[in-house]
Amino acid sequence: MSRLALPALIVLCVVCLSQGSKDVCYLPIVEGNCSNRMSLWAFNITSRRCVRFYYSGCGGNANRFKYRLKCVFSCFKYRF
């Protein structure tokens, strides 16, 4: 493998992940419609912060992250 292959692959992954993030970051926070309570993170576009919320386990949308840092990194460009 050439010396540039790994850095090129990393850049490609970052670009691909960040392109899908805009739609996710602008989605409303939806708890879902089941009876479970999982503590997750979502991006609040009004406050421009990642906030904790309880997800019911089904329904909802893609604006939910298991870890706060994943939320922060995914929606970083919308925080300012």
C-alpha cells in the first residue's frame, strides 16, 4: 500500500460522513413511540448544542447519537 493510501482513505471517510451530517443535525429531536428509555444525545439546532434525551427504542429519526462526542463531531460545523 502506498504512503498516501491510508491518508486518502481517511479523508474520503470524513468527507462521506460529513456530507450526511447536515440533514441529521437539522432534524428535530424525536423520542419515538415505544416504551423503552435509552439515554442518547441529539443536536438541538436552536441552541446549537448536543443535548441528552430519552429515546423510546423505535420510530424517531437519525438525529440521535449513542455518545456525546459523536454528536459533537457530526454537527460541529453547525455549532457556530
